[in-house]
Amino acid sequence: MVTLYDVPADALIEEVAERLEDRIEQPEWMAFVKTGQTRELPPQQDNFWFIRAASLLRKVAMNGPVGVDRLSTEYGGRKRGSNRYVVSGKHSDTGSKNIIRTILQQLEEEGLIRTAKGEGRLITDEGRSFLDNAGADVFEALDRPELERYA
């Protein structure tokens, strides 16, 4: 049986994002919100919300239990200095916790993840099955020339 670990992450995230478009809804305020302090503009992709949701679902499945703080650290970036005359080392900042929290709440309403009190979010059996089914479809669509010589 194919699992989410058997397929490339980018292909899995694209497939899961397509499947989530029917299940969750992008908020209206997303068109005006940056994804963190390190960004200058909001995301320009039309399906950003669903790609981020798919990525979060995958991260919860692989690293769970995981909380909003740790996820915001993973989606953060390099912080630029505010004073050009001061030389400072590299600093990083977190990503938008509101975006992450809202997506996790939507995924929880769909029954794909659940809250473990004091630990963070965990994947449910339905969520694991959802990811594994998407992984199986991605695996079938992969171009695998190394297997053709055995046919």
C-alpha cells in the first residue's frame, strides 16, 4: 500500500490541494494579508490557501503532535534589518499564526485532524486515509522509467 512517505512532497501537496478545494473555503481577507512579517506582499497564487492547507496537513501527519507556534516557525523567513546603517547578523521571524490557526480549524471541522490537549494537533484516521489515497493516485501518475525494463 502506498503512503504519503512514498511520493514526492510537491506532487502530493498539489494533489491534496486540488482535493481540498471542495472541502474548505478561503476567507475573503486572504487577498489582503501577508503570510508573515518577512513578506512585503500577499501571496499572488490563486490557490495559495489550498496549497498551504495541504502542506499543513502533510506536516501534521509527519510531525504530529505539532502546535501553531512550531508550524509558524517552519513557515517563517529571514528578517531584513530596519536600519541600513547598523550591521547585524542573520535573524529570522515566524510566519502568520492567524493563517495557520484558521487552516487548522478548517481541517479540524472536516475531521482530518484533531486537537490533543496540551500537545498540539494530530492527524485522524480519516486524515491519514485521505493523504494515503492522494499519495496512491500520485504514485500511479508518476513517470517511473526505471520500472519499464522489468515489464
